[in-house]
Amino acid sequence: MNTDIQNEVKSLLNKYRSGIISPEEFKTLTSDMNQLSDAELKNPFYEEWDNFTNYEPLSQDKINALYPRPEKKSHISPFIKAKKYWLQIAASILLVVACGITTLYYAQNQNMKYLAEQNIVINSGEYGTSLVTLPDGSLVHLNAKSSLSYKQDFGHNERRVSLSGEGYFEVEKNTDKRFIVSTDVMDITVTGTKFNVYAYEHKDFVEMALVEGSVNVTTKDPGHNTLSVKPKQKVIYNKLTGQLSLEETSNQIETAWLTKELTFRHEQMKNVFRCLERKFGVVFEIKNPHILQDVYTGTFNDENIESILRILKIHYGFEYTINNGIVTIE
């Protein structure tokens, strides 16, 4: 390697940068640079690149002295060659930086996408109810043994939640972004309304009862049946048969679990037991079906199911046992 020539080039470049190089020295610099390869010029140029931060351009007189006007034969200045080489180096550096920025952006974007797709899950307890406030201000009352989930970016593109169990929804109105409640068998689509959804996975049916507003219910089976629902109507989907039906309702039984007070006016006992099932998360097994046709009028304001059963026992003379959430009526 031409170490002596490299050292001479470094020295002459320093003079060139300082503006004190003579025409003779400039010719020597030109000759030396033409003798060196690109690889041998790399280190001197890198060092000179760092020193050019405070570069002052040469005066016009100095330029005229160093670069005499050619007559017939043109000659490419070594500094044009050097400039081209530096541009290649700069381009390589920019490429590396650009690749780094692109990689960083991609990693951050993937991380944000991953976070956005993560679900927030709210589980209610074994007993009692829970109140959830969603990011858009909508309220969800969860009954016992229920869960609600939604993505971290809820409300960014759409408002979608998934429900397992029972929930009463008070949806903030937004005509630009629909609110969708997804269960295992159907989707409930609204813009702003109040409705109750009963969708326990271990039950053979899913039910949606509308209190206010309007709702569209669409099944997830291949038929994708859709029903438009009005207030005081409820949709029932039978998981065993795939049948979707629409019924009238007062919403009393469907929403009784929301209040501490249960009021019945000449209500059949089968509906009373259904109400107690939903409020306390129990299952009734009736040994004598004739009791289901009896009617009851009264009010319960007790949060203890055994207290309620003792009152009903006095009225109808039955015996009962409770074991693992199953109430057996003898």
C-alpha cells in the first residue's frame, strides 16, 4: 500500500482546506490522488470529511490559480472524483440510517398493532352485579358469572364488545360508529339505545330484550338471519334448533336483576322462578310441574335467595334444597 503517498495526500488536503496550497502542491496532490485506488483514498477522505465542518470556500483568485482554463484537452479534477466518492459514502450512510428508521418504524408499528389487538376482559363475580364504563361513555351492567371483553383500540374504527353471560347496555349514541355486542351465536348492532342481553354459554338459548331505541340482530349461522327489533320486544335464539323468534315483552323479567326490589303482579310461578334464576345465578329443578301454573303477587327486596324461598314456601307449601347452585323444589 502507498503509505507515503497517503500521508502526503492527507497533508496536502489539509493545506487545500486551509486555503494555503500552492499551484505546484495542488498539481502534486492531483498526481498523488490519481495513483491511489478508491480503497486507499477511503481513510484520507473520511478524515477530511470530519474536518470539513468549518470549511470556508476558496476565493475566486485562488480558484483561478489552482484551476487554469483548459485549452483543448479536458481533465477531470480529482476533487470531482473525490466529491463523487463522498456522495457515494453519504448515500451509503443515508441508506443505513433509512433502513434503521424503517426497521424501527416497522417494529413500533407492529408493537402498536399488537397492543391494539389485545383484549380487555372484565369478569363479574359469582354473585351480585358489576358496572362497567366503556371508553365511549357507554355503560354496561354485568350480572353474576358474566364477562365482557373489548379491544384496546375500542372506538377507533368501531365499537365492538363480546359478552358471555348477561348484560344490560346503555349505549352512547354515535351515528358514525355502530355499537356491536357479539355473542357466540349472534351480533346485536345499534347506534345508541338500552337493551338487555342474556347469553350464558351453558344455556340453550340467547335472548336480547330491547328497552329503548332500535336494534338489529343477526345470527352467525350460515343463514345469517336478521331481525329489526322495537322497544318492548325481545329476540330469542334457540341454540339447539337454530330458530330465531321475536316476542313481545314488558321487560320486567329481563331487567329484574338490575334492581334490589323484585315486584310480581299476578305472575305465573314459572316466570317467578325464571326471574330468580337470572338474578341469583341459580338453576331451579321443579319436581312437581303443577306449581308452575300457580300465580304470585308480591314484592321482594331481599338480596338473599333463601329468604325469598322461605316466603314462597309458606305460600305454596313446598320443600326445597340448595346444592352447588341448583335449587330443587319438592
